[in-house]
Amino acid sequence: MATILIVDEPALARRLASLLEQRGDRLLEAADGEDALRIVRAENPELVLLDILMPKMDGHEFALRLRAESGRIPPRLVFLAAACIETGSRDLARACGAERLVTKPVRPEALLAVINAVLAAPRPGPGNPLPDPGAIATSVRLIASKLYQRATELEGLNTRLDLHAANCAERLETARAALEQEVTKRLWAEKELTQANLRLHDKAMRDALTGLNNRGYLEESLDRETSRARRSNQPFGVMMIDIDHFKRCNDRYGHAAGDAVLRAVGQYMLSLARGEDILCRYGGEEFVVVMAHASPGTVLERAETLRLGVQKLRIECDGQRVGPVTLSAGIAMFPDHGENGQAVLLAADAALYRAKQAGRNCIVAGNASKPQR
């Protein structure tokens, strides 16, 4: 069983330990040259593995101090050296009395073969001469020259890497700025497209003359209001409104005056609307109001307020007073007068027809036989 000391090589020691333990050898570790000298004095290992360029104490100083110890056979030395300084290191290793020099990085199996060969060789006696200082100085100068050359090469490589990194960073920044600009353009384009689509949808669903929603919007809304009313178990009312004798107004005052009447009635309806109400121009002189979460009494009260208010409107066209204007309205409720929105709308239209038959300027609610005046 051999005792082997490895200095300042914890990673290599971990890989080498299992191989040595399999055959019963003992592996010791030292953090630096000073620690290694202390262990050598205490444990007297047969072999020391150390790097030539250790911190605090390099390999040749370790060898000098080890050989200066009197009354003991020094352990055998195996130097480790990086490949970039291998040439000068071999001369230094021989000058310091080392038996082998191993180039790093080294596989544990290859290092184990070196250890076996060194331990199998005859052990040197205590009378070996001390390392020659002149030879050591020459070897150190060779290593220093090699290190300087390597450092110069590394400095040049580092400069090229810095330049390359700066160029890459500049290109990345340019690409990032271009990408950010492109993303911004795309976001703005998407936003403008979304707004344009909303404007087109709004235009498609709104009556240009009165500013109210149109019949297409009403048809969408009725299905939505029906589903909402079923979920909440709340009624909603539908009011079908017609401007009385509108054709007579057009014939007497002209179509421009008729448009003025439609606009005035539409704006007055908007002034009375709640936020959840849906107001539509159904076609010609007909309007529809959908009132969510409203009782029959509330819908009837709104219709009466609208009827009385329109009679008081002062409508003028080209300096001429138009009117007075009166309304007729039919009211139907969901679910009392229909199982869906379209059915309720038909019921309101039937109630409006009865209001006209009753002489106009009145309101008929649902299946009521008497108009509300």
C-alpha cells in the first residue's frame, strides 16, 4: 500500500481517489505548498503530485525545501504542467529532481499508469545532489518566456473577442431597434384595423339619419336580451313606435322636413333612454325601444312620457314650423307575450296596429283592449 499526496488539484484528486482505493493505496490532499510540506513531515508519503505553478510556493521552491530537509529520504516527485508551458517545464522538472512530468489535462487512468511506473522504479537514496540553481533559473526563464508568449496571444485573442462582442452587440442593438419598430408598426396597424372594423361595424349597425341603431342591430340584440332575461329570470319590454301621418308631413312640408322630424324624434328618444336601453330605427317612420329589466308599468310609463314629449317638440325646417307631431305605440313583454324576442316584437307590432285603429296618438299594451291616451 502506497501513500500518495496530491497538491492543489481537488478535482483531479476526486477522480483519482476511487482508482487508488480499489487497490488499497491512500491518497492525501494538500491545499498549497506549505500545507504539502507539513503533510510530508507527518505522513512521509512515497509520492507527491504537484503543479509547477502552484500559488504561494511554486514547484521548484517546494523541491528545494523538501531536499533541504535532513535525515529523511524525500518522496518521489511527479510534476503537472499545462500544455502551453510543457517545453520549459520538462527542463525545470528534471532540474528539481522530479521523475516525471505529466501534461494537463490528464485522465485519471493515464495518471495512475504514471504513478505505477514511478513507484515501481528504484527509490532514490538520501545522498542525491540538490537541484542545480542555475538549471532551475534557466528553466524558469523558459517557462516565463512561454507564459509571456501565451499571455500575449491570449491578450490578442481577448482584444479580438472584445471587438467581435462589440460588433455583435451593435448588430443586436440594430436588430432589436428594427424589430421594436416593426412590432410597433404592426401593433399600430392592428389597432387601426381594429378601430376601422369597429367603425365599419358601427356604421353597418347605425342609422345615419337619426343616430340610432338600425334594424340589423335590433335583430342581434333581441336574441342576446332573450338569453340574458332567461338567465336572470327578469322580463324585458319591447315598444314599437310609429310617427302618425308621416306621409302627410312629407307631402305638406317636403322630405327635408320629414328628415328633420325623424331626427328630432330620435334625439328625444335618446334623451329619455337608460344606459341598458336599446333604441333602433326599425324602418321608415317606425322605431323600436327594448327595455331590459323593466316591468310592464315602467315600459308603459316611458311610452306615455315619450308620446306626450314629442307633441311638445318644436321642429323647424328652413325657417318653417313642422308639426305638431304625434306618436302611436304598441307594447309587449317577455315572456308574457312571446317566448323569444322576435315573438315579443311581433306582439308589439300587433299592439301598434290596434293603436292606429283606435285613432292614433295613443298606446296599446300587449293584449289590452283599450288604448292608453
